[in-house]
Amino acid sequence: MIPASIARAVVPTIVALALSPASAAAANFGQPGPVAFSTTVAPTGFLPGVSDVQVVAPTAAGSYPLVIATHGFAASSAQQLGWAKHFASYGYVVLVPTMPNAFAPDAAVWSAHIKTLAASATNLQLFSQVASKVDATKIVYEGFSAGGLASTLAAKDRAPSLLILLDPVDKVASPTNPLVTGPFDLGKGAMPSVCSPVFHLFTQPSSCNNSRAWEAFANTGAGPLVRFALKNSTHCDGEDEARGLCGSACGGAAKTANRDNIRKYMVAYLEWKLRGSAEAAALFAPSVLSADGALEQSQVLDRVGCGGGTIAVDAGAPDAGHTAPGDAGTGAPDAALTDGGSPGGGPSGSDAGPTGDSGPAAESAGAGGCACSTTPRPRSSMLGFLLAITPFIRRRRQG
């Protein structure tokens, strides 16, 4: 029997080998997908201080995963709308809020809004355009910069299926600027309690990303992890709309090539983890990531993570005057009260992973954030199966 640790290391590579190079290249997730979508605006009265929520969703009826995309410092929904449209073109419902006080982000308030959106997405009175289309078992938080910090805090309290962080920035004390006040190091404190699978993308160090300080504790989460840095990049590459303020302050504007790479890897991660796409999984084989000349410091960790319940979703009207414990006074719907682990009954939601493995049995998530298991995944039998069918996959593709 092959040890589980070896199986975890080589299974993604076997999947990549099972796919021909031509087929892997054909799956260009950086290009728009085939799904028609539309953009509307949702009401924001239940989200104090939020000026708008852009709703980007497939036009056809169906059940689609939900993504909540959160902008960074001094930005708005406009800087996330490009990512949102790209996600929607692959069959995702995306909510894109403009958070309050963008020039002085309050991570706790932003986090509470993210959790409220996740809990309210199927509320017909709030999201009549898309409520019937949201698959509440597959919820993703995606955040850039300060939005990455807020998404991490939300993931600690209400675990999503996946957490996507684009050059996240923690709030740290400044030895030269006493006007910068705490609380500090919220991301560093929250990450060890994050049980969901995490996608970390970093740009080159600068003052705008605290010299990539988040990188030092990026691996402290409990769940599976993918991380890498973009070469020849700036902090602004985490936005999908160029703006002069970012480019002038952070060492240069976003580059088209970097934008396309970010789109590719984000959608591939979603398709791998939420839909079990073998072509998407192949992109995250360590050998494939290492061969991508646009990336550096890539790493894939297949950890068990934590078990738990699901994010509760309120299908009725919100209790407008009610403040849920821990929701920072946002008047969140009662559904936001439910704690839990990843939707889908495990740390990786419906993650089939490159092996189609359903993962370990769920464990109870306690008040501390996660009840982490150290039991290795039994993958030896699946590894043997993949080795056995690889010649048939190749033969079928060549035919």
C-alpha cells in the first residue's frame, strides 16, 4: 500500500500526465466562458453603509455556485466587476458590494457584510433576480487587499466552500505613523482558524501590500492550500479595472497578461474544487505550476482541514431591526447566526479534488474556529486506479 503522504504528492501529477498537453492547453480558463450572463443591482438597505451591490449571474435558469467578490482600499465594486463577469461566464452567481468607508476600511464591518450576503443570497425579497439560482452549498469568498483581510475574517466565522485571496493585506502597526490605529494583525490571528481550502495569489513586494507580509502566515490555515506569486507584477494586478490612484501609488498599473493569468487560475481553482474538472486540476500539478514562467514560489498543500456544518441561508424576509451576535451591528438576517464549517459537509465543500476523493468524515467545528483532524486521507486505492486508467485516457484522447 502506498503511503497517503506520497499519494497526495503525486496524484495531481498523474492526473496531469493522463491529460495530453494539447488538451491541457485547450482549457484556457483565462478566456471568457460560454455562459451568457447579465448584471443588475440589488437593494442595500439591509447592509448599512454599502452603497451598491452589483449582481452578475447567468441568464439561464439553473443552480450555480455563489461568489462574493470584495474590493480593496480606496476602491469600489467597479474594481471587482471584471472578475465577477469572468466568473459568471463560467456559470457562477457573483455579488459585488461597494463596502463602506473604503479609505478607512473596517475589517470587522466588511466581514460582517460578507457573511450577511452569504446568508441572504437565496432571500427572494432581497435578491429576486438570482435567489432561485444560487446553490447555497457552494459559496466562495474572493477578496483583494483589504477585501482579502475581510474575507479571511468572514471565513473564520462562517466557513465558505473556498477562499480566494488576491494579494491580501493585514493591518499592521506603523512605527513611523502614530495615526495608524488598531486593531492590528487580524489576518494573522484569523488564518489558523480558517478551515476552508485557500487560494493565495501574491504580487511583488511593495508598500501597498506591506512588503507581502501576509506571506509569512499564509500557510497557517488548516485546509488545503494553493499559493504562488506573479513575477513582474504590482499590487494593482489584483484589480480588474485600471485606476490611476493604484498605479501611481503602488509601482505601476495592472498588466493585461497578469490579469489573464489571474483569471485563468482563479476560474481553474473554482472548476477543480467545486466541479471536479480534471483539466482544471491538471493546472495545479506542482510540475505544471513550476513550468509556468509567469509564476514563482508556487506551492500546493493537500491538507485535511476541518469538518463542520453549512452556512445557513434565509429564504424569508430579513428581520430588519435584529442584530445578530457577532455581526457588528449590521442588522443581519437571522440566517447569519448559524456557525459551521464548509458547505457540502467538509473543509473543501464539494471538492472532488484531482482524485475524485470525497475526503474524510466530517468532524464537529467548535467555537474556536475548527476542530482540525490529523487523520491522513486514504488515497492509495485511488492512486492505483488512476495508474491503471491512464493508458486508456491517453488512448481515448489520441483517438
